[in-house]
Amino acid sequence: MRSVAALLAHHPVLDRQREVVTTAITNLDLHDISRSAYTYGLSHLFVAHPVQAQRELALRVRSHWTEGSGAKRIPDRKPAMGILTVVTSLDDALAELGQPEIWVTSAQAGDRPSLSYEAARDALKDEGPSVLIVFGTGWGLAPSVLERAAAQLEPVKSPRADGYNHLSVRAAAAITFDRLLGPR
């Protein structure tokens, strides 16, 4: 089985007007996605942010749960938060993983064919490079990130008749990890 890691990108991502922006790191994203990633056996959860103060915030949160009072109060959270790796950019994560294959996610279907979860599960069983699954904050990943991907996973689709489909990135990550790595 190929090694899988994830990256939560805060730049370059899009806002509602489809402009490229930088979003803020949230404590909930760090906790929830780390715990989901650890539960499903991912090697890393990278959090990428170009602003030093935001990276320092993420490192303080990580330290609280891996070394500080949080590690003592809720020791089960320590290993999950231990896979959290704070980086400046996607390129830093790629370098750390040794140039993995990039799989991107989007709530919208892209211009190219998407990789079904069934095909992605099969691909993970094969020999090959590690895989980095990239999630975007805000209103999704900028085109410059999407263009670098070897594959775009099919969107998590809503069963609602009215088409409403606006999950938090935390929920989308958990669903994605389960569909790719959960028992079948």
C-alpha cells in the first residue's frame, strides 16, 4: 500500500469572487483533521501557510497537545496532533515527502476527468510513490495548485435534490479519508 499524507492549504486559495487569497488557520481544522488523518493512518497532515505568525499559531497549538498541558490532560490526542507538520508552502511538503504524487480535492467538478474513489482506492493498493492529498480552505484551491495535480478526486456529492453542497473542509477531509482508506 502506498503511503498517504494530506495537506491543508491556506494559500493560494480562492475567495467567493474567485480571487486568489490567503485564509487564516483555525484551531478546529488543526484538531479535527489531525485526528481524522491519524485515525485513517496518514503519515502526515501538513498545514501550509505563507505568514509566519499563522505558522507560529499552528505550532503553539501542536505543542500544547504534544508537549504541554493538553498532552497531560488528554493523552490520546498527542499522537494525532503529532502528525501535524507546519510548512510554508506545498513545495515544502513535497520536498519533505520526497516528491509524492499530488491528488487534489474540490467541491466542484474540474475541467478534467476526476478520479473516482473506487479507482483511487485501487491505485493506493499498487506500488508507487506516496500520495499527498491537498485540501483547500476558503472557496477551494487556486488553479495554480489544481494544475500541478496528477489527479483530482471526484467531489463529495450531496444527495440533496436542491444541490446544496457546502461542507466544511474538516468534514470533507474525514469523508475523503474514509472513502479512500476505510474498511470496505
